[in-house]
Amino acid sequence: MKSKVLFFLSLILSFSIAKAGAPDKSFRIWPSIPFVRGADLCAYKNNYDSTRAEYMNNMVNLASQLMYMGSYGSEAAAILKKFNDLYELNKRTGAYGIDVTLENSFKAYLDQVYRQVRPRTKKLVFFNPGEAQASIGGSPVMRDLGYMMYGSYSYAPNCAGDIYVTLSVVNRNSEIETFHANGTPATVMGYLAEQVFKHYQRTQFPSTISNQGKTLTVMGALNGDVAQVVGTRAAMMACASMQGRLPTAQEYMLLEAYGPWEGGLDLGRTPWAMDNGYVFHPVMRNPSPVFSETNLNDKVFNYICVK
């Protein structure tokens, strides 16, 4: 395992150096995800939740009970040691192959999310092992590599069979995003797959969508994403500073039709700012979703800029 991790870290280093400064357009992922075992948080909790005096008192009580049932002092000590050894052996046996389980179940859960959501564009795709081997030899395939993943796992402090898993994603510009989840080995990667899907599949700004044979560039707000303002005038000024404008009602409906996984938006239930004091309200559409700002009780509006 140690040699495998060292190889992977050296691969990440060469990948980052080779790709530093390159535009991050690729979403292809290295096929292997090495996991390193971290601290036993269950044992840590057990050891430090009680004082040494409390621990010794518990052991003395157990030994006393064994002696009361007919054991001698040396026999009681031997029995306690045997129980402890069996417990540690069971933990080591139970942990065998967890790293492989985590890697494969993450890929399976990620595929499951894609089958459920069914976006037209699948942004996260793993290289197959054959492509990966070819890329190590200097194949042009390496140019398509966008991300590499690695992680760690630990026994969870609840001591109920759960594990705590972290997953780090490195892009070609050496930027790292880290995700974490807690659960049973059979389910924990499902939580991580959902997090990774939502983070990388969702619309990244600027994005470009088609509109009646033309293209509409969705720029995002001043923060690079969707933002909120008090009053539509502040939103107009923000878009003007970016050489853009607020969307029209038809464009808001187009963005909602594309959705958050295809370059558009999930408008939710919050009103969105439009030019000239008007507001698009995705819930109140009878007879029209367009209202004057002065006719709404809302004073805080979402906004996004287009051009």
C-alpha cells in the first residue's frame, strides 16, 4: 500500500507540473483512487473518554467478576488479555479490503447518480485502466486527464461499524477540493458521490447556452456564482460593471429549462432581478411571472448576469 501511495503522489506531482496554467476543460479522471487508513477514532475515543483511574477501575471490576466465578488472578488476567487480542484481531480482519471497496463503491454510486439524473452531458468520466497505462508511457491520452482522486478512511468514533472517509480531488492546476462523509462501508461513498456530482456537474460560470440560433453567455454574478442583492437597481449596476445585463423573462425560463446540470439554473422559489425595476418570480406565474419590484413584499432578490 505504501509503495502504491508513493507512486500515486509522484504521479500527481508530475501531472500538476505538466498541466500548470493549462485551461481546465477536461473532466476525465484517473481510474484508481488510493485510500490510506487513518487513525482509529473509535479506539481514540475509548481511550480518552475516560480517565486512567476509570479505565483501571473497569478492568479491576472485570477481573473481580472472573475471580468470583472461580478464576485465579493470573487466569483472570490471561482471559482479559485474550479477549482484547481477539477484539483487535477481529478489527484487523474486518478492515481487510476496505480500500478496494471504497474505490469501487464510489464509482458505482457515481454511475447511479448519473442514471437517476440523466444529464445530457456527463462531465465526470473515469479513464479505463488500459488508457491509464498508456498515458504513463507518454501517450497523448495524458492531455485529456482533468482530475485525480485520493482519500483516507478511519474507524468512526461511534464504534458502531461506521467509517469516516475523506476524498480529495486534484485538478490540473493543482487546486484541491476535499469532501467528507460518515457511514457504513456499504453506504458512505454514496454520500460522497452525491457531493462530487453536485460540485462538478453543476453549471460553472461563465457558461454558454443556445437561444433561438444564437448563443447566450451566462456570466454569473460579481461573486462568480448566483448572488443576492437588496433591490433590482443594485443588480443592474453589478451587471453593468461586468459589461453585461440582467436576463429577460424568456431568458430566465430558458435557463430553467436547461437546468443546473447543463449550463442553466434551478430558479427555486426565490424572485430574480430584471432590468428597470422588474422581477421574475418562478412560483407566482398567474397570469405572469413578471412583477414590478414595488408590487412585491420581497426586497432581496437573486441575480445573475448575461450578455
